Amino acid sequence: MLAFEILLNATAMFNHANLRLPAGLDRVLRWFVVTPDMHRVHHSIVRQETNSNFGFNMPWWDRLFGTYRAQPAAGHEAMTIGIDQFRAPREQRLDRMLTQPFRDDAP
């Protein structure tokens, strides 16, 4: 069981990493594991993209249920990620990020 938990955490860390894999490698890996580029689409502010690529370890569920999106419409370089109310520079400070779930004063 511990090995399984370690594997799940490792895949979550991998797909949330800000990595750029070579395109060919990414294309192959997407059939077996969720890659950073694949999961990043899920963090887009565009609703259709936010509502896609939910998986954090196996990509098959998104493909099976029709929630797979290969790329963001604007491309990875031009896409906007995050939540609008937390985009202000002051919200990017560590103290603000740690308290966001508990505050009612978000912009």
C-alpha cells in the first residue's frame, strides 16, 4: 500500500511540475501517464479547458469520458492559468496563498 501511495504522489508531482518534455516523448507518455503539458490545460481560465484533463496519474479516464483536451486553444505559451480573484501580485505572496482558503476578503 505504501508503494502505491508513493507512486500516486510521484505522478501528481510529475504532472504538476513546470516541465517541458520533448514533443515526441510527451505524445507517447500521454497514453500511459498524465504529462505536465496535458494536465496544465486543466488549470486554464477558459471554461472548456478547465473542465478537461482531470486525471493526475492515468489519462484513460479523460479519454473514456470525453474530457481529454490535447492542447489549450491559445497554446501553452499564451494560455492564462489560475483563478481570476487570486491573480493580483499581492495574492502571490506565500502568506496570502496559505490563507486563501480561510479568507472572505479575496478581491
